[in-house]
Amino acid sequence: MESYDTENNDLDIALWPRERAIEYVIDNYGETVKRIIFTYVKNYVATDDLFQDFLITVYRRLDSFQGESKLKTWLCRIAINKCKDHLKSPVNRIIYLREHIHDTGHSKSPEQLSIKDEERQQLINAIFSLSIKYREVLVLRYYQSLSIKEISELLHLNESTVKTRIARGKGKLRSKLGGVQFDEIES
């Protein structure tokens, strides 16, 4: 397995052989993209399917990456667009609603009952209960460690809108979690 210098390779990835470029994307950004996809669809099978679609799109559109934004931003934008298209599909809306109407939020298996796991699960459930406009900015900021500017570019929003959504999302989380601070749970 080759070692890649992420910063330098991001700019010239469009010049590489496609197979090598896809390998680089999977190695360096695969988990990040999968987490973003899961944030939208909340289903492991759909996440895997959309990730495959994402890779096909990247493979086909690789030569259109010109380095105007970071590669990570470009890849995340493709993933988010795939998710939004997926969720707009009438068939997928019905499947999504059926899965989540029956999801009663029962506690996980006995092996996962430690206090820390329970807090994380509560946080994840609270985040997933938020509307997508709050959920996406919180996940991108706190789980993907993107800057306000990167989130702004990725979602095509003003930086002030991103900051407002983060603040409101954290407020909604705080009320859902009984006043617990979002940042306190993360540490």
C-alpha cells in the first residue's frame, strides 16, 4: 500500500489513473464520506449502496475536480447530493418512513449498556431527531471537524447561517438531552 501525502495529492488527483485516485479517495476520505451518508439515511445498507454510487460518480467526474475547493469539500458535496437525491425518491421516502415509524428507540444489547455508550447513543438519537438542516451542520462541525467556512462552502450557505444553525441545533440538543451541553458530551 502506497503512502500518500494528502495535502499535495489532493490538488493533482484528477491527473492520476482513475483506479489509483479511487483507492486514494477510499483510503483518505472513505470513512468520512460514509459517516456523512449515514447521517442522512440512517441505514447501514443504504449507506453502503450510496457509498458505491458515490464512488462511481467520483470515478466518472474525477477530471472535473479543478482544486477550486478542497478535495474533501468536493467529495462531501457529491455525497450530500447523492443522499438528497436518494431521500427525494418516492420509493425511498416510503422505506425511510416505515423504518423510522417502527423504531421505538429501545436500548441496545446488554454489552453496550455502559454509561458512556448510553450517553453517546442518547446524543446520536438526539442528533438524528433534529431536522436535516441542524443535523448536517452539527455532524460536519463536530464529527467531521470542518471549519465554519468549509461547511459554508460545502452546503452553499452563508457563514452566518452556518453559525446560526449550529447554535440553534446545539440549543435543540440541549433541550432534548435535559440541559446537558453538547460539547460536554463530546469530550
